[in-house]
Amino acid sequence: MLFLNNLKVETKMTTSTHSTFKIGAVSRITNIPIDTLRIWERRYSVVEPIRTNNSDRQYQNDDINRLTLLKMLVDRGHSIGGIAPLANEKLIERLEIHDQNTIRPHPKNTKRTVQVAVIGEVLSLQLEHFDMFDPSFSFTGLYRNETDFIKRNEDNDIDILILERPAIQGDQIQHISDLFKASGAKRLMLIYGFTNSAAMKLLKKTDYTYIQAPITMDHLKTEISNLIQEKNISNNDDFGFDLESKAPLRTYSNNDLIKLSSASNTIKCECPQHLSSMILKLIQFEIYSTECASRFKRDADLHVLLGNLTGHARSIMEQALKKVIETESKPMQHQL
């Protein structure tokens, strides 16, 4: 396949839970309008949802997987009438044939790219058949469920873990956190169908990125790229900085730096004062470089480069300052 040469598409899709979903939830997850779902079922019998005593449709994970396959093929120009009678294995074969004819060769890149792992039945299936090329990241694994992920080959490091869940409850946050920590990933992105206020309150206390489904592949690509830049995840060297990328945004305002520079009464050493002073100086040179780029058109590219590299240097010093503050504050918090 496109991302993992050794990854074979599973022709039998297993389900990790026995959850069922109403038609509205299925519509959001698959991006198929409710009216279209009803027409597909009535005319082509694409799936057979469970009927409750009130005649409400209840869909299982297998139904969602099949509907996702059908939607992907319809989006690629296939008629629903022509593919509805096909088994899942045949639908996957058609996707493979279609995508083999549209895949473009990826340029060689000697830099270390950010490694992304994905857990989720629908999302992993979509990614196997979507040409998501970006030089800054690559997929190190696409897993149908958490069990498959736990059984993975752990030789490859993971920078970003993307976890897809149809629903997130408050009592599941700790399990998600434990899975994230065990993965060794630097950042976690949650793609969820539904949640409640209690779970959302807990999520807001974390630094996880969480996005409600449905999410397009282009949107997912943008979110991954933003996460790489915002969280400064390395795709170049062992120190966590890609010097060719745009410099990260500032962590501290001028007011913050001035306060920290005079924090000798609360922080034992004078490192915050020295670091704050250096950061302020680097910020001044960033501004100076920007002004030079606008004033001297002949050397504009050089000044833009200097300003950007200085921004990376400023980001390094900001992280150093943050580390000092965290380290020096721990004994004080323990005493209080």
C-alpha cells in the first residue's frame, strides 16, 4: 500500500466492541447523508441494521466499515448500484486498483520525518486508500484497534499517536492516557464521534488535540502539520528542531519575561533573569531582521533566513527557561 509496503489490507474487518449507533451518528462518522443511507438500504440493501422495538435503525461497527468502503468508491466515481452487491473483499480490491493508478512517486527525503501511528477502524481504512503525502511526516502504522496496536513491532518510534473513537466517556480518559504513555509518543490526537460535558471537562485539562468526527483527510493532514509546528516535534535532528521550518510562535510575552527576570525571590538561582534577558535580545533581533528584509530588497532572503533562525534560537531558550522554572518550582510546591 501507499504508506506501509509490508501492510496488507485486512479483508475481514474485526470489531473490538459490540457498540451500536443510530443513523445520525453513522451519518456523521461516514459523511453519508441520512437520506442517502436510507435510499442505499432500501434500494440496494447495502447493510442490514438492527431494528429496535421502536423500529429505529441500530448500526454495528461492521456496518460502518462497509458503508465507509462504499462511500470511498462512490467518491472515486463508482456507481452505488454497481458496487452494492460486492463483498467487502471485492470493494477493497477495487480501491487498491483505483489507488495504484493514481499514486505518485514520493520524492526522496533524507531527513528524519515525524512518525505517526493511527488506531481506529474507519480512519485506518480511509488512510490506506488516500494519497496523503507530506515531506514532514509519514505513517509508521495503521491499526484497526488497540489490540493490534499493542501487538505491533515496537522498533519504530512514534511521535504522534492518533486515536479514533466513536465515543469518549469520562471514565475512559485515564485508559486513553495510559495507552498514550505506553506508546512512547510525544503527542496525542483524538478523533471522536460523540462525548459528554464530563469527558470534555477532563479533556480540556490535558494537552491532547481533540477533534470531533467527521474529519476529511485534507483536514487531518492540516491538523498533523499544525501539531508538528505548534508542538515543535522534530523532523530534522535529535534536538527537536527543524531549522528549515517556520520558527515557532512565542511562548512568553514581554511582560512575562520582565516578571521572570525579577523572580529571584521565588526562584533560587538567577538563571531565569539571564535567560529572559537573552530571549528579549533575540526577539529584538527577530524584529530587526524583519525590518531589514522590508528595507533592503536585495538581501531580503538573507534577512528572512536570519530572522527565522533567530526565532528557532529564541524557541530553544524559551524551552530552557520553562525547564528551569519547572525544576526550581518543584521543591517550593512540595514545601507549601
